[in-house]
Amino acid sequence: MKPYFQDDWVTIYHGDCREILPQLPDNSVDLVLTDPPWFISQEVVIHRSMNPKKYKYVGK
């Protein structure tokens, strides 16, 4: 399994979680981010613009 992106702090895999997650070691995952085709990313953009202080930690 090849990482989509990797540096000293993070490794990102892009693909079907049903295929990728079983290959990862136990207790090695901090976040699983999904965006099914229901325009969730659009809701996040709207949410973020309505309350930018809530997401301030993301930029650090």
C-alpha cells in the first residue's frame, strides 16, 4: 500500500477505507476522513465561514 502523501508528521492514504484500514497496524490511526457524494464538503465550507473561531486550530 503506497501513501498518497507522507512527511515527518503525517501519512495520508487515499482510497476505499474498507481496503486500506485492515492493512494498518492496530492503534495507528488518529483520523479517518470521509466525504461521500452527498456534498458534505460544501456544508463544511459554509459552516466554517459562519463560525471561523470554531476551526481556528486547523491552521496551526
